[in-house]
Amino acid sequence: MPKVQAHGGHEGGGQRRRRRGPRVSSALSEINVVPLVDVMLVLLVIFMVTAPMMQRGFEVTLPEARRADQISSERIFVTIPLTFRTDRLVHIDEEPVRFELINERLERMMETASERQVFVRGDGGITFQELVSVMDELKEGGVENVGLITDLPPPTKR
């Protein structure tokens, strides 16, 4: 905000000629950036703390197997959660898909895939009939090989 100063007599007796009227001195008229930076840093910290909490998956309890091989992550994964009984949704690579649309979605995915193989993760609480019905839909979608994913049992103490 400019400051208005009253015009007095000549100070110091100099020979300078001044304009008549109020003298306006221009103060620094820029935006103060420090509070803006403080607010942005606080918001950044808030988002950094809350972002991991927002990534929430769905809980699947896999059955255990004594022998299992490692699988590369480049494959297509179909997950059958326990809620499949009520909502008829499976997850194809983290995307929920209705049971009736599995074969259409996989037909599109298999057009570009080099291997027509899908791995199924099913909750330990689903029935064998539910697992087989999903596997039938996968076969109708063009899948040649269906692999089942299990957990390794906890190590035994000897």
C-alpha cells in the first residue's frame, strides 16, 4: 500500500525542485509468497500421509499348497472374492467385472496377448462350483490354460 506523506518545506536546504502536492512513496507491492509456500507444504504433507491409506484392496484368503512355483507379474490375474456369491463380481487385474461379461472382456484382452493363459486367485471360502463356473467363462473367452494361485503353508517347526 503506498504511503502518503505530507509535503513540508525544503529539508536540508537543497536546490531540488519538487512537485507540488502529496508525495507518494512506493513500498514493495508484491505478493508475499512465504505464507503460500507454507500452506502448499502442509497440503503436500497431508496428501503424502493419506495417499497410502486410500489405496485399499479387497481381502482374499487364498488356500494353501505345499508346492508352488513363482509366477511373473506380466500375466492376467482373475480374482474371485468371497463377495462373489452376492454381487457376482470378479476382478480382472484389479478391475471389477460382472460375471456375465467375463468372456467378452477376456476375448478383447486375448487378442493382443502372446500367451492365452490366466491365473485365478479364489478366496478359500468360495465353493468349487463357483470356481468352476468362473473357469468355464474364462474358457469361453479364449483362455487356453487356467492356473490356480495358492499360498504356501507356514513353515513347520522341527
